[in-house]
Amino acid sequence: MALPNFAAKYNGPLPPQPDVLYLVHADNLIPTEVNNAKEEKKKDDTNYSIPGASSPVRTPLAEPIFILESKNIVADRIGLFKLDVKGGRREVTISKRRKSSHPLRLAVTPLGDNLYRIEVDENLGLENGEYALSPEGSNQVFCFEVY
């Protein structure tokens, strides 16, 4: 007995590049800001920083939706982090001992061959501010701002 395919039918625009997260705005795909976070370790803390006080990629949506065509990035291994703005840069600190930032929940839905819909899975959506999506084990970040 074959199991039915529960992947959602996707008829929207396709990402022009693989391994880049795109914000969905109606029928448009907006590429997120692609960067590499600088990693600094201090005792039990690891600080990740991204140059610039804000991302040029902005959305008014508190529950943004992203589309990813995956070639090398594993879609269900992406974390979403709220960033603090300090000293003209965006940063997040991960600590082994004290309470620190942790990834926000994401829902990942397969849409077809290597195509995924990634949604914020927080009860009240995201508050205004700077955010970064990052594949697990990587310093690559895909940044955006909610306003």
C-alpha cells in the first residue's frame, strides 16, 4: 500500500538560486541578506556578529514565510535567531551556562524536489527587530528585519 504524498502543492515563483532563503511577499520572492557571522568565543559563551545595524531586507510580516531550493542546506536544520543591535552590528550570544538566545521554532514543509516552505512557528509571530536564519553547524546567515 502506497502512502499519500502530503507535500503542499506549490504554484508560486521558484527561487532563482539554490541555497538562498527567499522571503515570500505575495507573488514575489525577495532574497534575504546573505552574510557570514563572525564567531568569538569567551569562556562558556559564543558570540556571533554580523556587520551593520540593520538588514536591507525588510518585511512587515510578523509571520514571514520563506522558500528554499536546497542543494547543500538541510532545510529542517535551520535555526532562526533574534539579533541584538550593539555598536553598529547585529549579534547573538549562545551560552552553555546561563540563559541565552535559543533558536525560535520553524515549521518546514516539503513542496517538491528539494523545494521547501519555511515558516515561523511562534504563537504570536515575531516582534519588530533584526533576525537571522542559519544552517546548523554553519556561520552562514540569512538576515532580515521585521518592522
